[in-house]
Amino acid sequence: MLEVRTLPIPRIRVPVKRLKTLEPGRVASLSESILEEGQKTPIRVRADGDGYILIEGLHRIEALKALGEETVEGFVVRSQQH
């Protein structure tokens, strides 16, 4: 079972390919929601050395950054070996 952890945003790397999907309007809307209700859904990352690589939750991270937050709630998942 996955456990929610508090992760430092600066240690989360966002793949360039994922950054291309960023929608500023969605970030603004999500920022308002987080201000009113808090972060509802944890992001998903995988461990990478002393940091993490984002799997899911780009807009949540960007919304929290816009609000000046330093941490995000998230799940650390194992990378799959093929």
C-alpha cells in the first residue's frame, strides 16, 4: 500500500516532455482550489538518486509553486523494470 509523504518541491524534476502539456489557466484555477480546500490529490513520483521524477501531478506542483509552497503531498512509486 502506498503511503502519502511530504516531498520538497525543489527536489522534484519534471521531464521536459511533460512540461509541454502545462496549461496556465488550469494552474490558476487549481491554485484557487488549493487555497480554499487544500491539496486533495497527492502527486506521484519515482525516486531518482537524491530526488524524484514526476510521474503525475504537474498542474498541482505548479499551482503550489505559484502559492509559494515548498512542499507537496505525494506517493513515491517504484519504477517498473521491463
